[in-house]
Amino acid sequence: MFKELKTAFLMLLVFTLITGVAYPLLVTVFAQVAFNDAANGSLIMRDGKAVGSRLLGQPFSDAGYFWSRPSATGPMPYNGAASSGSNQGPLSPALHEAVEGRLAALREASSPADAATAVPVDLVTASSSGLDPHISPAAARYQIERVATTRKRPAEQIAALVAQHTEPRWLGLLGEPRVNVLELNLALDGLSAK
Amino acid sequence: MSAVPFLSSLFFLAVLTASVKPLGRYMARVYQGERTLLSPVLGPLERIVYRVAGVDASASMHWTRYAFAMLWLNVLGALAVYGLQRAQSILPANPQSMGAVSADSAFNTAVSFATNTNWQGYAGEATMSYLTQMLGLAVQNFVSAACGMAVLIALIRGFSSRNSDSIGNFWVDCTRSILYVLLPLSLLLAGALVTQGVVQSFSPYATVALVQPVDHEKAAEDAEGKPRLDAEGKPVMEAARTTEQKVPLGPAASQVAIKQLGTNGGGFFNVNSAHPFENPTPLSNFLQVLAILLIPAAFCYTFGAMVGDTRQGWAIYAAMTFVFVALLGVATWAEQTGNPQLAARGVDDRASALQSGGNMEGKEVRFGIAASALWATTTTAASNGSVNSMHDSYTPLGGAVPMWLMQLGEVIYGGVGSGLYGMLVFAIIGVFIAGLMIGRTPEYLGKKLEAFEIKMAAIVILVPPLFVLAGTALAVMSEAGRAGIANPGAHGFSEILYALSSAGNNNGSAFAGLSANTPFYNTLLGVAMWCSRYWLAIPVLAIAGSLAAKKTVPSGPGTLPTHTPLFVALLIGTVLVVGALTFVPALALGPIVEHLLLYPAR
């Protein structure tokens, strides 16, 4: 019964060296040398300062920005140090209350003409990670009028910017079409600066 | 509804099926000690491992010795993970200064990773140091997977050998699983994931300035940094403004790769593969979801090749795939249908060219419905348990699919090794039932199945339901168990049933609203995970030992052929009937009631 105990100890040691030290170090060296940007969080730099990560969403509530999806992280939304979903079930009273609040906020900010339009579902439901960097093209289109009015720009110009920042499915097959909210909003600020 | 969910799932199944034969044949060669493409590189490394550990690679073990070798490796592994968590605050590679993990949580996590369950009671980015993740968790990802693979190979040898008192050498099977299968595939996958944006770094978390600062509430603290409480004992909230965002880092890519390939599933970050840094793109998602089923599916071919009749393996693969496709269909349909009560409030959840629509609560836009439902089905068909969407927020029927897949015993592909050995036990039961019908001694692959094998098979089938159902009953009857519930009503019951189904079948996914990082759940789930791993693996090894000692009988007119559609149907029937009879009453109290409430009669 104890015959294999010593072997087990030595084996665990060897496996730890191979899979717990050599393997992650090898991958790290490869990643840091060949894909430095991606391995370190895909940061967006502006004037030598990191203003965000292309892969992590940020919260927006100004009418002049496109809004991200609701985030369930605490204590503040889009907390990068504590990813979390809401884990609310489809009948949860908390979910229904939250969705009502989000619908009201979106409708209040949009023009009266848009207030009756049904709101794209991803804009009123919390993402899985609480850090979703994307909204659907439908959710972006829903906000174009509001952003254009607030920024006093033609809606066509904003729509063109949205189209520019829309990523298609991979090979037309995998994943979903999506718009990166942070990059889109940075591009909006870029317009105003010109 | 667009054709995309259908086409992307078809694409997934096509790639998976195409990989079964090449990988399966490669693994058969590895375990039979034949030369492979990687032998020139890995052969010398393999021999060094044996020399350092003092292993005689040519010695074949009796099944009891084989079982003890596996148990010791896992006991020591669990102790190492426990020790690392408790001592991480004074160990190196801890740039975020994580404190020691509590004893009950550390116990739960240690058991969880040693048993290939990878239930996460903790939030990775707020709990574990880089050293714990690497030396503790990632190593167990490899070792626990290799143990499952070794047990399967031992069982296959039980079928293929004759009049033998041994079933192979555990250390050799384990070492080859890691060196020849898991490590090369992990290196490839980790490299591919890095190109997509999965982080791999030892730097401390980065900080970026938010484009628009955010106003929110936070718990007020007193002078000592403890939360201030009001007269009722609730934390006092105060207004706060946050201007920065933390960007978490760490050696994630290397760990994500093995967590999928080893059907472990324990995420580097709290939300697992829903986190943009674990799973940033549709391509990274596809590679990961494929990696989950890659080895379990290919083992069907390895099994056929090693028993000398590949049709036997394909029959099992066909049975698994049939159940998988049917349940994938249900999950995708249910999630795409969405939440009728939100639609009634003026929410647009119809699928179109501009949005995936459906039930998007707890899902990421880049994955939408199709890739989320595919993942939920895959991760619970295999005993993986990683998630790319929050199962707790699924529609009742959409959430019932992953729950029931776990309750079937993790045999639809299942965990690496453990899935197929579980399925072979169902095959033994199926053949036994067929034998009873025609009044013949049942035989499978030329081995007569007698009282001992059937007793062991019965244990394998009964242990997980025992822990799932008794554990759920215990939790709902106790104050400490009910305290963890997040959602009211039937859904709250589902949260508990899901947790026990997950632990009792070594899956590791969760209805994550349940607050399970408490002494009660850490202990209950820890015990469930430990017993339902080894109380299955040991009887399986006993079957292997007993079969190996038997002679092979030639098939006669009374033999049930086990490569025909009839056998496939019999096997599917056995799995589904056992799963349905055992769990439908419990499911009726959770998802089925909830479904009826979501669609009330008018």
C-alpha cells in the first residue's frame, strides 16, 4: 500500500517542474517576444498613456457617447479586478426591476421619436463577464440618433463611424457581428478634436 | 431565425469528427509504447522522468497497486494545492499580495482540482497568487487529467488482454498522457490563444484611466478600513467616483489551454471563459470549445484500435454524438427563444442580421446565442465545467440541458478518460440488460460479464446520484444550505441541484448565483467531489483487473454484436433511461416548474 508513496512524491515533483514551471515559462517567453501587445492586455495608448484595453469594456453614461452593456460587477460597473455576471434567473424580480430601469434611462436620453422603438436586448441585459467590450450593431444603431444630436453632428457621419467599427463574424460563421464601444467612443472624441 | 447557429454547430461537429481518427490512432500508439512522430524529442525526456522517480517502466501492476499509485499521486497533489493556497502570502510570484485562502475554501479547491472537477468556490483574480495558479492549479490540471486517461487505458487493457493478473503500469500511462498528449496539445493551443489576446504575463495588474469616470455607490469604511454598519447591521453606502480601471494579468494562456484539453475547466479569472482575457474572440472560443471534446472524442477511436476492432469505438462515438446533438438543439432553441416576459416590456430579442437576439442576460455579444449554447452543452457533456456564459441566467429549459447532461454521469464524451470509462460501464449494463432479455450470459468484446463486474458497474452508476440527490436534500433542509440561494422560488432550488450535480459528477460548472464559498458548501461539495471521483475510478479498475484475468470467448450465435445500430440504440436507451428515472422528479421541482411559471397559462 505504501510501496507507491515515494514514487508518487517524486512523480509529483517531476510533473510540477515540467507542467508547472517549464511549460508556463515557455509559453510566457513565446508570448512576450512574439505577441507582446496581446500578452499584456491589448492596451490602447494615447499620447503615451494607457486609456483602456481593446478587450475590456468601460462604462459610459453621457448622452454623447455610445453606452456599453449593463455590467454586474461591484462596487462599480466594469470593475476589471472583479469580473462577474448578474446570475439573475429569467423570473428574478431583481432582473425585471433592473431591466425596467435601464429601459427608462435609454428612453429618457433618446429623442421622443425613438422612445417607442423596442430596445435591442443586449443593451438592457448584463453581460456574462461584466466586462463585455462589445454591443450588437442593432444596439449601436439604436443610439446613433442620440449621439448625433448631442454632438451636433450629422447622423450619417456617426453611422459611418459605427459601420467602420463593426466587426463581422469570423469567416461569416463563428461568433456574432459586434461593435467595440470603447474604440468607437475614442473615435468619436477624435472627430471632435479635428 | 438565421441559419448561423445550425451551420456553426455543424462546422464544429465536422471538425471534431474529422479529428477523432488521427488523434485516436496517435494515442493508441502512445499507450501501446509504439514509436510516434514525437518520440525522438519526448522519448529521452520520458526516460529521465522514470529514472528520477525510480520507476521500472516494464513492470505491469495488479489493479490494486495501480489504484494505490493513482490515489497517492492525487492525495499528495491535493495536499500540495492546499499548502500553496494557505502559504501563498509568504511565497514568491504574488505581485497582487493575495492573502492566505481560508481553510475550508482551500480544502474545497484542493479536492476540486485533484479530482478533475475544478469547481471554483473562489474568484481567481481576487484570490490566487500567480504561484498558486501555476504550481498548484495548473499542475493538477495536467495530473488529474492524466489519471483519468490512465484509468481508461487500464480498463481497455482489461478487455484486450487474456489470463493476465496485471493491467499495465500506472506511472507509465500517466507520464505518457502528460508528455505525449496533454503537453504538446497545450503548447499549440496556448500559443494560438496568445495570438487572439489571452494574457500571458507575470507583471502586476495594469491600471488605465477611464474615458468617462463613473459615479457609483460603495460600502463606507471606518478609520480601520472595516465596513461601517448602520443600526440594522447593513453596510452603510456612500457615493464614490472611480476614474481608473484595473487590467488584470497573469499566466492565463498556458492555464486556459490545459483547462480545456484536460476537461478541467477551472478558470484563471472569476467568470472563466466569458472573461475577455480568457476568451477574447470567436476564433479563440471555437478553439477552446473544440479542445474540450477533442481528447474524449478521440479516445473512442483509441479504444476501438486497442481492442482490435475500430467499429466498437465508432459505435460508442455515434451514441454519444446522438445524445449531444439532440440536447444541443434543445439548448440553442430555448436560449434563442429568449425571455417572453422581457419581450413584453418592449425589449427586442428577435434574431436579425444586426443582433443575435434571444436571452442575452449573462451572455457576451461576441458569442451571442449559438456559441454560448454550444459551449454550455459541450462543457457539461464533457466534465469540463468552464463556461463562456452564465448558466444561472439561462431560460429554464436552456439551463436544464447542462444540468441533465451532468446528471447522465458525464458520459456523453465526458471527461478525458473518465467519460469513456463511464460510458463503457453503461455499455456493460446495456449488454447485461440485453443478456437478461434473451436469457444468455452477457459478454462484451469476448469477455463474459459475471456477478463481480455487474456489481462494480452498479456502484459506478449509483454513487453519483446518491451524492447529487442526498446532497441536494441535505442542503435544502439546512439553514446553511438555503442561505446560499440567490434567486427566489424554483430557480433557487435549481441552483442547489445544479451545484450538487456538478460536484457529484466532477463537472465544475455552476449556477453561480449560489454563494458556495461557505464552510457548509465547501465541505459538502468537497466530499461529493472526492467520493464521486474515486468511488468510480476504483470499481472501474476492479472491473479492469477482473476482465484481464478472464480468457476470451469466441463470439457465438447468442452473442450480441456491439458495433451495430441496434447496440447504439440500446446504449443510448440505457444512459437516458437511467438518467431520466433518477433525476426527472428532482428536475420537475426546479426547471420544469420554472418553465411553467415563465409561460403562465392564459
